[in-house]
Amino acid sequence: MVQTDYKNDILTVYLKGEIDHNRAADIRVTIDSRINSLRPKKLELDFSKVSFMDSSGIGLIMGRYRAVGLVGGELKIKNVPENLSRIIELSGITSLGVF
């Protein structure tokens, strides 16, 4: 399960383990529910404890970028392990200014 924290209009989501197709779907539901109820000014996705991510993780990031934008917030990605950096760079997400 994902852990979330909400303070000062910032929703921080602490992701951990592997993010694959099945897990990404559950994570999306949790985050979107919190976004819709709290309407945060900033959504922070903390990847410090993520050990693996496939393209589903990229979809997770892109969808949350859009979801938080729809409520007037912005997305920030933090603490990406080096082994995931390459996937994120190749996806083009870095051009969104979320780091």
C-alpha cells in the first residue's frame, strides 16, 4: 500500500516496492481519491523506496500530472533512485519540469 501525508496544501505520496501494471492501478485509485478530496496545491511523488518500475510507472506519473493539474495543483517527483532515472529520462517526463 502507499503511504500519504498531507500538510500545508502538499500531498506527499511515498511509493515503495515494484510498480508494475497491477500495482500501478491500485496506486492510481488511492492517489486520485486523495487528489479529488483534498485538492492539493502540490502533489509530491517520493520514489526513494521504489525498487522497480516499468512503463506502467510512467503512465502513473503522467496521469497524476494531469489529475493534479485539473484541480489547480502541480506535480513534483522526488528521490528517484539511480536505477529508475534512465527510464524517466527516456520517457521525456523531465521536460515537464516536475523535478
